[in-house]
Amino acid sequence: MSSLIELDNLGKFYGNIIALQGVTTEVHAGEVTCVLGDNGAGKSTFIKVLAGVHQHDEGEMRLEGEAMKFNSPREALDRGIAAVYQDLAMVPLMSVWRNFFLGAEPTKGAWPLRWVDKKEAKSVAKAEMAKMGIDIRDTEQPVGTLSGGERQSVAIARAVHFGAKVLILDEPTSALGVKQSGVVLKYTLAARDRGLGVIFITHNPHHAYPVGDRFMILNRGKSMGNFAKDELPRDELVRMMAGGAELDQLTHELESAGGSGGGA
């Protein structure tokens, strides 16, 4: 299995504040690496370092074996790392095909008389989404009329079409119901099956476990471990995400408070 990204003891600091420390994991082609953590765990910083928004301060990031420190998101994108953020960077009133290309539309003619080839753009958008198993009835419909899961799927198909090797999904199911979350998980696996290395960022272990091949858990900027799926049963992942001993202690305290309250 080829490693697309290798992170070795990666760290990021803001003054005395530890945003990330001791993060070690790998992202393989054709696999889903799930990065889990609650709010404040360091997931956003992790994404921004990989996507070129920030540079890491310690450790090493290697892309296809080459040590890498990106200077901008454009540089990361040019090297095949595409991030799909929660806000999706879509324009709700614009059509599906317009959102699919967003400034990179196919054109006809020669400068200075060039114009967008709408027929080609619609055809490519529909065909590329169909390859991912996405059936959009009319690419002229405004993207705002799609469900949350469908909008996520358009963003995923767009990244695949424009040559992403690594696809970072930032909490893609956080605002979705059960059915729409299932839609996104399905397209996450479709991207994996197209040979991409997928990084699935989430706070929900129940969404991560069905699609994940590898799991890294963040807590207050530090890695609590990096596990292959066969090393980490679902119940243990849920327990680690829930705080484990902290949750047991809280449960004990609540039971004690309930007991004392009942005797009053």
C-alpha cells in the first residue's frame, strides 16, 4: 500500500499554546484515514497544516516520500491535496455545473473572444458525478436546491475531477441527518475506491468506523494513538472518544449525587 502522506511527530504552536503536538500517522492511496476529536481537539489546525493554510513548527510531513512544507493552499492543491470544508465554498444560487467548475470552466474560441462552453461543462459535470454514483437530474438547477448530502457529493466529485490525490473532508456529516449522512459516507467510499487517500475529519465515531481503515484520535492537540481498524474495536473507539475514564468518573459522580438527592 503506497503512502501518499506521512506525518512524523508533527507539531504546531501559537506562542505558548499547543495547537498540535506529536501527531504521527499515514494516509494511503485507496484508504480512509479518520481523524477524530471533540471541539478544541486540534482537528481544524490539522486540516490547515495539511492544506497549506499554516506551516507546521516541528516534526515532518512527507508527500509521496518528499519532505514538504506548503506556503499556501494553492501550493497544496497543485500537489494534489484538496480540502472540502464544512461551508463547501459553494454559491447556492448558482447552478450545479457552475459550482462544479467555479472559475475553471471549459471554454471555446480564441483570446480575446473566448466564452464558456456550457454544453461541455454540463456534460462533464454530469458524467463525472455519475462516475461517483451521483445522479443529478438537472445540472442547471441551483445548488441550493440540493440536500446537504448531495451538496457534499458535488464537492467531492469536483475534487476528484480536478486531480486530487488526497481528499480532506472536514466534518462532512456534522449538520446532516441519518439518511443524508449515509449519502456522504457512500461517496466517501466512492472516492476511496477511485484510488484517493481520504482524510475524514469527524467527532462522530459512529460515522467514522464504517468507512475508516485507519484511525487517529486527537485530544487537546495531542495524538492519543494511531490505529489500524483491526487494532481498534468499535466499542473501544467510542470509549476513547467519550473520554473513557473521565466519563466513568462523571457517571460515578452523577450516580452519587442522585443517591444523596434521593435520600434527602
